Amino acid sequence: MPFAQALLSDDTISVTARQQALDRIFSDPGIPGSTTTSSFWLQEPHPRFTQQTPTTTTLPSESDIVIIGSGITGVSIARTLLQCRARDSSTSTHPAVVMLEARGICSGATGRNGGHILETADEYAELAKVFGEDAARKTLRFRLSHLKEMLRVADEFGLTEEAQARKVQFLSVFFEDDSFKGALDRLQKFQEGLPEESAEWTAYEADAIPKLILTPPQEFGLSRSRGVITGPAGALWPYKFVTGMLSRLLEEHPQDFRVEEHTAVTAIHNTSSTKEPRYKVETSRGTIFAHHVIHCTNAHVGHLVPGLRGRIFPVRGQMSAQTPGDRFPCQAKEHSWLFNYERGFDYLTQLPGGQMMLGGGFAQGEGGGIADLGIATDSTLSLYIDIHLSGALSAIFGRQAWGRVNGDPVQAMWTGNMAFSSDGFPWVGRLPASMTRRGSGGSDSSSPSHSNGAEWVCAAFGGDGMVQAWLCGKALATMLLVQDRRLAPTADVDISWFPDQMLVSEERIAAAELPDTVADNRRQANL
């Protein structure tokens, strides 16, 4: 069952709390606020994007494409558009691509996540059951390919060291026999369905765990666990990855690319023109006209695309940067971790500098997490999650093996907004007028060319953006280039690798909206 439905149908949570969460899901998420918690990732700002005010004095009056949002999705789209579009710079009077960001660059979800490139493959069995083996394989291959692709791109742009991009081995740790048994069953189905892709996955039961974590065993202190599943994963500094790429793209495409921070989009209007730019984009700094508008605003997408409310919704998550105990060896280049509890999980990476980047605790939040469902702000912390995250590491690794902490145990604690969808998949593709509610304009929305423009969306990664967002962005940009005759590449492009379940379609739109009222199952059972 998708994440939201599981919480909204949980009879252990009061009907009032569930209805309040559902009301938030259907409400306008608004524009990102200026008051935020302080993310550790953002404490070392990129020199090109350090301003508290816009870095440019004038907003371009026109662009072929406007990208709203400056996280990992936006930079992936910008890179693909700039590298693959047809060029005619000799007649260009405006930048081809303009990126708009309401706050500072990469200050949203990407600048607040865990930096963990992790796919556990736990969903393979369920995907195969619902959509068939072929669809499950395609989806898992898509997610798993992000590790290799993102490390390759970091290397291509000379960002491997700067962004601390690295491959590691994840340790998915289980503390209960039943949950580990279920994980073993899911692992077996994954290995049977994708034997080549699962070659690096291994399971260790309780007695064998010390053999995994030897030299000496107390270095890891996982003796209380009932089992561990390992596999390939990655980690990086997400803010440095994105800002490094944007800086290089600006250097490579000085006439074709503009990045405008502290420029909130307040409204979009359809000009109903078949010749001029189709959209009038109003911002806090003026107006820009564009042929295409791409929404990469994730948790905030419902503000400018009202038809997606109830289909895509924000969820507040919490992260921390912590000082390790003085007996804990640095594992930044070797391991990352996933800790699986009776309810919920935490995720952990370690930086080369030693900091432990621990996030999660959602199920330990108010109402078992229901209080964070539909929250579109990142300005406050959950007290209960703060308590959980602040004390988790020494308990997990063992206080004796962990040792004493020199300095502040918690260097930073912050929140960020994820975007979940009602059916559990990202939304990627061209938006019909029924979602934007701006009319069909001057073109037939069923036309395969859309040469006078369209609105597009790439959002709702369900907390797994590091293994979905990059290639979703690449696919979206490719779709746009193929469908616009003025911008299309000369050769056909194959995106058959992209999972069908993630595409925008009228059928999906009709099926995906959540009900706006919570059913009281306990009351109905007593009738």
C-alpha cells in the first residue's frame, strides 16, 4: 500500500488527526518560505551563489524554456537541454534556458536530504505482483542505474572530489527476526528476477555478522542486530554536486543559460498565442515569457499546478549532522547504513571529515508520522524526531564501542520537504490543461509536436530522489526536445528505458486522486 494510504487508513491514529493531514494534502503548499532550519549541507555556500539577494540585476524578458526549481531535478534537465538541443546561437536574442529559484540555489529538498544514493530493491516483489515481472525489472534497473550515472557525471564535470562523490557498501541492519526474514524473502525474489543486477547483494544472519564486520568486531558494534543485507550504494554532498554543475553549465553556455535565485514564481498565464511565447511567467522580480515551463518544485508543485493537489503532496522529513564517538572509525569510503525498526527506519552516511549524516525517525514523530504528512514548510523541527535522532547512534553501535563524543554531539538538525504521490511513483511528462487549469492555449494539446510550447512536471520522488530524480530529469528534457520541432535534436532519441508508470497520462490522473474524506473504519465495523 502506498505511503499516504497506509497512514490515512491506520485506525490507531485518530480520525481527526488523519482528516487534518488529508486537508493539508489538498491545500495549497504555497511558495517556499524565507524562514528555514539550517541545513548542514548549506553551511559551505558556493562562491557563485552566496548572495542573499539576486545575483543579477535584470531578469531576462524571454526564454525558450523556464525551469522552476534549482535542485537535482532542475540541474539534470538543464544539462540535458543545453547539451542536446539544436543550436542556432547566431540568431538567438534571449537565453535558451532560464532557471528560477524562490530562495537561494539548491536550498530546497536537494540541499536538505541525506545525500544517500541507495536502492534496497525491497519493492521488486510488490512491483512484480502488481505490474508484472518486466515492469518490475525495468523500474529496478532504472533506479539502480542512478549510482553509476551520478558518479560518472560527477567525474565528467570534475566534481568527484569537491562533491565527495563515492561508491560504498550499504549495510541494511535488522533488529528483529521477523523483519529480517521478510527482507530475506524480498531479497531472494530480487535475485531471481535480476540475477546480474543483484550480484553484489549479500545477506548475513546473526551468527555471521561478526565475520562481516571484523578487525575488530567492536568497531561496528552491530552485535545486537539479527541480520544484515549488503549491496552497492553511493554518497555525495548534494548541494556541492548541484551548485558545481550549475556553475560549470553557466561557464560552458554563457549566452544560453541563466540562473536567477531569490526569484519566486507567483503566477503563470497562458498567452493563447500560436506564434509568440505561450506562457507569461510572473515572478517577484518581474515577468518572463517562455515557450515551455517545467515544474521541478516537488513538494510545492501543487501551488502552481492546482490539479496535482491530492495526487502529489508534501511530507516533512528530518536530518542531522552528528559528531561520532572517539572509538568509531571513519567509514566514509566503505559503508553507509540503513537501520530497520519495528516501525520505520533511519539512514546514515559518514563524510570523509567524520560527520555522521543521520536522517529518518519519521515513525517516531507526532502521531506516528501523521503530523508531518502534508507539511510544506522546513522552518521547524519535530521534537520527538529530534529526541530519537539525537540518541540513536550510540545505542545502535553500542555505547562502549561508540566511545565519547568530542565537542557538540549534534552539529546541526534540520527539516526538508519531500514530495510523495498517491500511487507511489514520480510524475514525469507534459501537463494537460486539466492539471494546470490554464486552458489549452493556442495549440492542440494532443498534437505530437507542441511547437508553441507546453507545461511539464518532474516531481514526487517519495523520499528516494537520489535514485529517481536525475534520470527522471533526463527523460523529461528528452521528451520536450523530441516534441518541439524548433528545439528537437536531429536524430530520434530512445527513452524506452523509462518506466511507463512514471509518465503523466489522463488515465493516471483519473485514478490517482486521493479521497478528500477519511473513512472511520472502526465506526463502520460497529454498524
